[in-house]
Amino acid sequence: MRSGSQLTLPAVFVLLLGLGATACSAQEKNYEIPSSMCGTAVSPGLTEPLLPPGDEISTAVSDRADGMTRCLVYVDDTQVLTFNIEWWEKGTPPARFASVFPNVEPGDKETEDGRFIYSDTGAVGKVTCPEPRKPDDDLFVAARVDEPGKPDEAAMKELIAAYAEAVGKSGECT
């Protein structure tokens, strides 16, 4: 004898299908990734692997100190990525800069040329400025994945190199 509260096999299938569709939509990026982060050109393909699902993306600039600009990236009002542009004393090695930046350590992976240090959640790099506006300083960039961003070592390495190149061509450099 069947109880009126039991679900038939087709009803269970429809229920599970509906739950699966809901779970999938919650895992999607329902926003368009911008081609610049706080005015610096960044290919959406480079930031996409590091961004979490959500409905809305936004950025904000934080100029808390002279010689330092921070770009905060938010998805659904949660900070998920941070980019820094900072002037440091000429001759500062990237490892010194990495020692004060969260999510990357001086002992993390380094590119062959020594300009970039990166991990799965952070990266720093020295910018090549043809004619630096601060000739007694070196320009550095950093990027970090904040919670609930997605760690990805290869993506961080690509992102920091491209970000350093873009900053090198920007007004910040000259």
C-alpha cells in the first residue's frame, strides 16, 4: 500500500534536476569581467580564473599613502582581489617587497629573470619603467587573492607579468 506522501520516480528526477540547476546557477559568474582594474588594463581572461561566482563585480581605488595605490575588486560586495602599485627605494629586490605583502613570501616561486615572485594566492613584480617619474625609486606591483577568490599559481604568474607590463605603459610609470 502506497502512502500519499511518497514521491514517484519521475517526481524525484524532476526535483533533483531542479536542485542541480539551482546549484549550477549559484556557481556561475553572472557578471562581465572588466578589461581594466581601477584604470589599469587587465585582460579579463587573466583575472577570470581567480574570481569566484557571483552576480556583480565592482572596483574601488584606495590611495592611503603617497607612492602607493591599491585597487580593491569586489564580487557581490565581498573583496576578492587586491592589486597594489608601489614606489620603493631604488635597488629594492622583489624578495624584499614580497616580505611585506600578504599571500606571497620571499621563498615562493620566482621567474628566471628574478622580476616576479608568485604563489597560488599572491604575486609581486618589479615594473620596467622606461623613464620613471621617480628616478630615485623602483616601481613594484602586487596582486593577491582574497577570500573567497580562487587560488591558482599559473594564473597568478601570468596576471602579475601582464599587470606589471600594463603599469609600465601607464602614467604611473612616467
